[in-house]
Amino acid sequence: WVDGTPLCERFGRLFDLAENKSATVAEMFSLGWGAGGEAWVWQRQLRAWEEEMLGECQTLLLNLSLQDHISDRWQWQSDLDKGYTVRGAY
């Protein structure tokens, strides 16, 4: 998730083409998600516009600071108009 949007939705085309859809962010980071990183394994060669999307994704990820001393957690963000929703819990 970045800015309230799952990466698999924001970069859905890349997610569809990825060989390993179950890799965690930590696993991707350890493999290297920069240009030429081993984290990126595709079902086929990317087209030019997909390469551009990958560049956008890599730029976004390279600006993130992972904090391994803080565990992941669920957090509900209330929606004043709709109240509780399952989507809000995610």
C-alpha cells in the first residue's frame, strides 16, 4: 500500500505480468527492486509503455523507507459518511 492504494492495483498491468504474485515487499526489496534488480521476473518481455510503468513503480519504491523494527498492522480508518466497511479495515 502506498498513499492508501495497493501496489497491485496502482500497477495492475505489472502485477498481471509478474511471475511471483505472492512475494512480499520485504522479499522484493531483498532481491533488489531497482533497475536490473532480481525482484522483477516477468512472464514475457515488457512492452515500451510497460517499461515506463515499471520505471514509475521503481521510482516510487526507491523513495520508500522500509522499517523492519516496526511490525505490520491492520488499521481501520473510519468513513464518516459510510461508517464501518470491510474495505475501510484494509
